[in-house]
Amino acid sequence: MPVRIFFSVGEPSGDLHGSNLVRRLKEHDDSIECVGFGGPKMAAAGCDVHYDLTQMAVMFFWEVVKKLRFFFSLVDQAEDYFQQHQIDAVVLIDYPGFNWHIAKRAKKHGIPVYYYGAPQMWAWAPWRVRKIRKFVDHVLCKLPFEVEWFTNRNCEATYVGHPYFDQLATQTYDETFSGRLDRDPRPLVTLLPGSRNQEVGRHLPILLDAADQIMAEVPECGVAIACFNEKHQEVANELLEQRTGAIDSYVNRTPELMRSSTLCLACSGSVSLELLHYRKPTIIVYQIARWMMVAQAFLLRTRFITLVNLIAATDIRKRTWGVYNPDALASNGNEEAAVMPEYVTVGNPANAVAQKAIAWLNDPERLAQNIQRLDQLAIEYARPGATDRAAEWLLQQLSLKSPNGNSPT
């Protein structure tokens, strides 16, 4: 009988990483059957997608509550499939609220469960690790410090790397546009306000306020906004109409703008990994509601929220009630400063962000030191191959040869 792997994936990013994994497995042996819940990219890669779960990823809390019966019907559908078919493994990617139930049903039927990129429980609600111990056989970790965190809590874990870097390794560019950027002798500051509507609404005004100050003190500096889609560009252009500075907005030009930038101002998120790939000095901004600021004092367990800062830190543990303060710690010899200074705030940190950016622009040596630190991190961690390593590990568990024809290691 052919090997059959059941996938459960609920986020668009997971659909991308899952599709690459499915494709790699089927390149090794096209008879491997990949089925389950995923998205259009996984379906295109050859997975028999029973339901496109990624279309539910943008739902708000109350919409999820209203559809709980539907979600549980999908869990029941998965269990029916487990009963009627021979399943060799269940692979979970993201979407923990739903995937815990899939894992529980799979274990009920004695099916091995593997989590490819587990939820960030080391940052929030670490008690959820009990579910990993109970329902998951092995975690394939995307971040280097996760292996120690999970193994210290009696969970089996292996570091494979972040599949995002696999995607970046195949990135293509509009070289004509890039050439135009590179011919401009001015230093370029790129604003990255996020990919979600709420993020753009919160963060773009802050980034623009900072940009105004930067241009006032470094008038030879150019500023551009990298918009995720046309709707976000419309929002950006409406805000720009109220300002006098010369700032351009672009859609579908984010890789080119990152590559040509002198430094970036960005909303927190996976974009920090892309900026690490390009070795770009970056200042991170993340505005949250006041109640969230209070909640994080009790729930957030890490010093930083930015993935690159967590990768770089010798100790990710939070030791104070407050959030990381890049201005206070930058001169504190007892604690390392973040590679990407981050401002988690309920207010508008535009002034502090601008002053840090201006200090970099006016001090090439300081900017070069940050680039060197990013380069050291990128050489060690921003390498492609996570998908291959995950595929080889799975093939080994399924008693198959590795994609390169050797026994997987």
C-alpha cells in the first residue's frame, strides 16, 4: 500500500510551507498520498485537499465562535477518514486551536502526529506544552532555541530551520525597478506597515510620523512605503495627501525595496526574517491596546517579540514585568541590545524611532556594525533547506529513503 500522510493546515503561510513539503515528498516518491485540510497551494502541489481551511484564517473571534459546530464537523470528518483509511502520519502546521483536536483524534487511532513548526507557546501560554506531550510525537522546530525549550519539557524535537528562507532563496526581482532604485544616490528608508488591514491602520501613521522627522533632519534621505496590496496603497496615498514630504508608495515591490534600502521601519511579524535575509538594519514598531499591554505583563514570557531578536538572544526569558525598552537597554552593559530595536507600545513612539534611525544614518560605522551582526546571524540561521530537512526526517520515520537516495540523517 502507498504511504498516506494526512495534513492539517489553516493559515496561508502554512499553505505555502505545506505545499513545498508536499512537493518535496512527491518528488521523492509520487506514490506518496497527501490528503487532508490545506489551501490552494497545497492542492496545486498534489495534495488531495478535503476542505480549504485557509479561507477561515481571517475570521475574527466571534465569527469563529459562531462556526464552532462547523469546525467540529471537520474534526469528525477527519476522524471518519482515519477510521476508513490507513494513515501513516498526521502532519500539523500552525492553527493550534483546531489542530489540537485533529491531533487528539489521530492519537486515539494510534496514528503518529508530527508538528511542523509548533505554536509559539514559549512566548505565550507555555502550559499548552502539555498538549504537545500528550498528542504530538515529535516537533520539527523552525527556530533554533525551540529544541532546548521543548526537550526540557519532555517533548521530542528536532531543528529543521524556517521554511520561509526556502521561499526567499527562489525570490525573483523586477530588475528594471531595482536598477532605478540603485541609481538613486540617496539613502533609502523603507516603511513596512504590515499585511493586515488593522496593522496598516495602526502602524502606518506612526511610521509616517517618524519618516517626517527623519527627512527633516536628514533631508537627502528618500522614503518609500512597501504596500501589501492596492487597498493598502489607497490608505497610504490618502495619508500622504495630508503631508508635505516626498514619499512614494508601491505595491508588489517589497523585495526590491528591501534589497535597495539603507534601513527599514517595520511592523512586527515574519517580515523580520525577510529583512534578516537581506541584512537590513531595521527598527520594529508594534502598537497594542492598553488591555493587551496589561495582559502581556502576565502572559508574555520572552524579552522580545521580534523573531530575529529571539534567534539572536543568548537568553529569551523575560525577567521584568515591563516590555523591552530599546532606549533604556542600549546603554546597559548587563543585557544585550536587540539586533532590531523594537518598540511595543500603546502610544506613538515615532520620535524615539526617528531618533534611532537618524543616529544610524548619521553614523555609517554604527550602521555597518548592525549589518555585520545581521550577516553573522544570517550565515548561521537564514539558510534554505528547511523543507528538505523536514521531508528527509518524515521519510526516515516512514522507513523510506531520503530524497538524495541516502538514509536520512
